[in-house]
Amino acid sequence: MEVVLTPIGYVRSTRKEATDDGWDAELVSIALDAARFGPDALAGVDSFSHVEVIFLCHLVDAAKVETGARHPRGNPDWPRVGIFAQRGKDRPNRLASTVCRVLRVEGTVLHVAGLDAIDGTPVLDIKPWMDGFSPRGMRRQPAWADAIMQDYWS
């Protein structure tokens, strides 16, 4: 089965390359496709503190897509884990999602903080973050995941 998606808009960011850390330093917005959406599409989004943004890692070379196991970030000190046990961009469908903070809405432009997508990234969907969708029960993650996230945002 083939699935065809059309971007709803594109990321505007001060970051032009997909480097690993320091994402909170970037100024980021999502400009909706004005031919398809008017300001009404974002009505009420600013009443939420956060949104989940689903986007396409469009610059990933198809030859670098991982379908098996690897060391996260290529670090041999961390265990080899399957691509579905990590959040790297070189995924089978090159999809990513991030929960980010809503700063403001200006017409068909949503300004956010904490979106780890580079300038020109196609955005496939935006969903409001609701507390009811937070993980239920105890959460856990391996130590290597803590290490990855240490400087990811700052």
C-alpha cells in the first residue's frame, strides 16, 4: 500500500542543518500552505501551551535509512538497538514528531519553541497536546537515552 501525504506547511527556522544538540537556541515557526489554509485553521491553537508537530526529515538520504539495529548517534559505548527503539532521523519513513511550546499565532504562521526541525522541513500535521494523551503509568528509559538528551535542547 502506498501512502501519499501533502505537507500542510513548512518550518521556518534559524537552523539550516540537522545537527544534534542545542535546539532551544533556534527561532522557529510553521508557515501553513496559504493556498490550502486560512487563519481559521489555527484558531484556538494558542489556547494550548503545547502542540505536537509531525514532520518529514526530507533531507535524509534514502541510502542512509536504517531498518535494523545500530548504536544511537554512532556511539559504540551505547548498545546497538533497533531503529524503533530510538528517535534518529534516518528512519524507514523519515517521520519525526516533537511536542513543542506554542509562543503565538500570527495569521497562518504558528510560532513555537523546542521544535527540532530545520528550515524548509515539510510539516505533515499539527495536533494540540492534551494532558489526557500523556503517558499513563510509570515511565522508564535506558541511561543512554538520558545521555543523548543532556544537551539536546540547551
